[in-house]
Amino acid sequence: MTHRTRHSENRQQGFTLLEVLIALLVLSIGLLGLAALQTTGLRSNEMASMRTTSTMLAYDISDRMRANPQGTNDGDYVIDTSAVTGTIPNCTSADCTTVQLATFDLSQWKTAVGRLPGGLGDITQTAGPPLLHTITVRWDENRTGASGTDCPPQDSDDLRCFRLVIAE
């Protein structure tokens, strides 16, 4: 009987190598899950940042347009996705005409939109009444080299977009 008791005591000492390996496997799977969650969180934060930036840019140019009503009504803020060309006046330190102010505003806006990955911006005008301006900001949210301009995006080749319509 003593032999059986001593044998039972020996079997209960410490962990076996198999138990340690199983514990490491479970811990590894948990850490991989946390790493995937962290990566997904970072990607989501970057996408949210781009969406916030595009929204702020659209509202920025709409505020600039409201500050220059004559230039807005004359169509000076209508621009396609190309860059602003010609002489860009510095309207922060000098008085400008409504056309010069619109050129200055669009130049600054296009520069800011260009900081988004694949960033493009355009403004269209539709005759009214009321006079409608559609501000569209596009960017390559997934950084895949997308270049399509459908808004809203129709497939993976289209840039993500934010569109703001304002009535004058």
C-alpha cells in the first residue's frame, strides 16, 4: 500500500512538457488575435482620419466661398480635378479682387486636398435658383492605386469620395 501512495505522489509533481506546450499554444493564438485586432484598429483609425480630413476640406472651401459671394456667383470657384494654374496672388497680406481671392482660395484648397493619398478635388456649379455648388473630395483610402472617379464608388478601382452640395 505504501508503494501505491508514493507512486501517486510522484505523478502529481509539476507540469508535464505536454501541458506546457499546450499552454504556450493557447497563449500564442491569443497573442496573434490581439495583433490582428491592433492592425485592424490602426487601419480603421487611418480611414477615419482621411474621412475627417476630407470633410474638413469640403467645409473649408465652402466657408471660403461664402466669404466671397460675388466670386461664388460669378463661377470663379468652379474647378475640375486639375491644379490651379496662373499667377497665385497672396491675399493674406494684400487686398485682392474677387477673382484673385477665388484663385488664392482654390490654390490653398488644392494643396491641402493633395495631401490625401491620391487626393483630388473639384467644384461644379449648377444654375438655379437656387445656385448649387457641388464640392467633391476624392482619395485612395486603401492605397491601392485606385483612380476611378465615380462618386459614390462603384467598384474597387474608384476613389473614396465625400460630396457636399451647398445652395446659395
